[in-house]
Amino acid sequence: MSRRLVTLAMTLQIATAASSAYAHHSHPYFYDQCKRVTIEGRVDRVEFKDPHTWIFLRLDDGTSYTVDWAPLSRLTKTGVIGAAKDALAFGARVVVMGNPIRDSAQIREHFPDFKSVVNPNTIDPISIRGGGNSFSWALSPSPNPPANCESK
């Protein structure tokens, strides 16, 4: 009996890890890698957590945006967390450049069981910069736009 429980536990753990990896690697299906937007606003709040850190910004015109950033564990591992917490305090001015989220119908083309309604003002950041360049974070450079965008 105990061997069966161990086998079941290992199977569930592998399945969970695989589904998490699949969801993470499906990011291009959720965010349009062929479009880039830049927004500038003030930090309303930040939720540093796994699997994603959320930065909530309010633009000068009152529009709210959500930035779907890296997990807390990665920010900690790479040494970004301290500077990020200091720079992303309530009211701090921030510039974010990144890819906008796709609409629900586009996501369902790849994930038919996707039932959520997306917030159209959600961005997957490529770079985040504090006002006055007090803080800067960016992904490694990639093609702008990616090579497969030209065929769309």
C-alpha cells in the first residue's frame, strides 16, 4: 500500500510540474509577442508573489493597468527584489514596455477550456523603469518584432 501511495504522489507531482511548465511556456498564446506598448503611470500597489508578481499602475488619464511580472522566487534569486520593492512603492512613477494580453477569443483558439474574461489592460513586461531611471529591469534583447510576426 505504501509503495502505491509513493507512486501516486510522485505521479501527481510530475503532472503538476508538467502542467505548470506548460502554462508558463504558453505565455505567447496569452500575450501578443508581435505588439509592443509603452505605458507610464504611478504604482497603486504591487503583489510580490509566486507564480507571478502583479504591479498595478494608474496612468495620468485614470486608466488602470496590470503588469504580469516575474515570480517572487525569480526576483529574489536574481537579486532584483530589494531594488524592486524600494522603487515600486505606492505613488512611484514607472514606465513599462511590453506585450499586451490577447482577448479571450484569441486565447480560446489555443485553450478551448479557457473560461476567464481577460483584463484588456494587462501587459507582459519586457522592461520596467522607475521614473528618473531610479530602477531599471529588462529581459534579454529579442527580435523586435519576433521573426514570425511578419507573416501575420
